[in-house]
Amino acid sequence: MSNLMSSIDQRTKLVGENRLELLMFKLGSRHTFALNVFKVKEVITIPKMNQMPGSHYHINGVTNYRGDSIPLIDLRSAIKLSHNNANYEPTSVIITEYNRSVQGFIIGQIMNIVNTSWSDIQPPPNSAGKNHYLTAITRVDVDGHEELVEIIDVEKVLAEIVAYDTSISDEILDHDVTAHLNGKKILIVDDSATARWQIKETLSQLGIEIIEEKNGLAALNKLKAWADEGKNIKDEILMMFTDAEMPEMDGYRLTAEVRDDPRMHDLFITLNTSLSGSFNEAMVEKVGCNRFISKFQPDMLVQVVQERMREVLEGKG
């Protein structure tokens, strides 16, 4: 298992190339599930854990991980798979970092890692309804046959366990600036409905209108359609928030495509992602984002929007 994850640092180079690698595993059903390797810190056998009275029922306990106590979440239970499989035996824990927090997901059989392109990752079909826990699907070759792989929407899982507060601190509001935000439009690009909801709930408090797209390709097509109609992109929207990892086209490629189009190259773009750290800051500089913030920080969202509005008022953008 350690060998499986030993080259994870080398794999980060895929980010920004519209590619990713998926860690595939089982949860005691015929389905194959996956998480993006870049969000995985380590895979370990199930450790000793302590019960935490009053914790969420999807949390099996807490354990010490590199000096810190982290929750261990029963992923099968969290995505509401049936519990009637008597043969299912959880064996491993995927340690992940999302939204500046570390947690472990208890899973069954670890399979392997596959290298693929975001262009081969597709949104879940509309027939899946609204209550599923998938952010995307793809097909990969497993032992000589093609298999459907379901990529879990971890942000939705975590949002149901740890409630996110979308309130805005009064002390960060610049009322001379926020007075101009009412009716302004912002484009949000994120494959997670939960993430889009969090941003919308935060910014709508300032009277901002939100335009949503589920992936980078859809967002790019919308921007190009406006430009083809002769519209000034900055008249249509104040700015754009984009996730990094999305089906069909990731946020890095989306940003690079926007910067290469003279009709929209100066659009204010903020990368808003559950991935964190200096690597993302380097990627922001490489592709030309204006800002990078890690999810989910309501006050930081508002500060970035105020910063952008202030630039407009001062005639700087």
C-alpha cells in the first residue's frame, strides 16, 4: 500500500495539464469508486480509534495521525450505500485533505491508480437525480475490460457531517464598496453542487447575482458565446470563481484559455479550490489567475469580491 502511494509527489505535475490520476477502491458493492490522488495524503490500514461521544453517526471514531487527532468517516455509510452486504469488510483508510482539514475515509478493497484526462471525465447523468454523491464518472480499463468508475463528491459528504457557516463577519465589510455590489453578476464554475451552493449563499447576501456552470468547458463556451455576440465580458460579469478540478476541463486550463483570448484576457479570475498549499499558488502564477483561495471561507470570498469591486471603482480594471 505504501508503494501504491510512494510516487504521489511526482503525480502533482499532472495538475495544470488537464490530467489527473484516480485512486480506485471498493465499498462492498459491485461499483468501483475513486478519489483524485492529488487530494490523498496517504493510504493506511485501519488504525486504532477512539469513540467520540456525540459525534456524527458517519464518524466511526478519531485517531492520531502524525500528531493530530483526525476523524475517521465510514464512506460507505456516508454515501448511503445499503448495509445488507454481510461480506463487506473495511480494510483501509484514505487520509485526505479537503478545505484545509484532514480526515480519513474508511473503505474496503484498494484497487489501483489510473492516469486519465479530465476530458474523459464526465458529469453524472441527469437520470441520477439530485441526491447522489457523485461529482463525476469515467470509464477505465480494468483487467482487460472497461469498467464504470464513480468519483465521489467529497465536499457534499463533508458538508453533511460538518455544517458550513455562510455568515459574513461585519468587520470585514467595506460598505462604501458593498453598496455597489447589488445587482452585479459573478460566474461560479464548480462541479460540486454543494460548493456552488456555499458560494451562492454567501455572496447573495450582498445582492450579487450568481451565474453557475458545472465545468470549465461549459464556462468557456458561455464566455465565448458572449464574446461572439459582441458583448464586453467585464460588462456581463464582475469576475469568475473557478474550481481547479472539474470534468471535461479543469480550472487551470479554463484560465489559460481565457488568458489566450484577447476578447476576455483581462477577466478577473479567482481559483477557489479544496486543494491547498504552495503548489496551487505556483499554478495560479503559471496560468494567470488573479487570486487563489482555499475552500470554504465566506469572509475570504467577500474580501476578494470587494477587492475586485474596489478596482473597478478606482478605474483599474
